[in-house]
Amino acid sequence: TMHASEGVKMTLPYALLDTGEPACEPITQEHPILTEDRVEEQELMMLNVGVGSKASVLRARLSGGLRALKSDMSVYQAANPGSTLHDFVRWYSPRDWQPGG
């Protein structure tokens, strides 16, 4: 069946947990590729950040991880109206998803 949502790459072989609608894989943006120099620069910054929850957030921002995650969450939600965080985790990080969790 065709899904009406824009930005859909393909229908996935399972349904959304709350709605029962077919889950769709969204078209995601390519995240930037870093040069070796930039990777080394970021690694050095991350080593000097320290520890703790604030340091973890800063590390995610330095690596662009938080921005990439937000982007992927947005396109997943747009491609899957009615989806939940559990649906997103099942698609984005299947090893971290636990049925019934």
C-alpha cells in the first residue's frame, strides 16, 4: 500500500505501536562528513570538556549528534503521523528498543 506522507523512502515491515498504521522509513538528511583535522580538533575539545551530564550534552553538541538526532526525529514524525518515541527508537536504534517498554 502507498503511504500518503511526503518524505517517505519505503514502508517498513511493521506497524506503528499506537495506531496500527504501517510504519514508514523517512528520507533523512545526509549528516556532514568531517575532515581528519576537524575530527582530531573535536576529539581534543571533547577530552577537555570533563564529565557529568552537562559535559555529555556539550559533547553531543560538539559532535553534531544532537542536531542530527533532532533532524532524524523530525523527519520520522513527519513520515509517521501518530508515531511515538517508542516507534522512533525501534526504527532509529533497534538494539535499544524493548517490546512493551
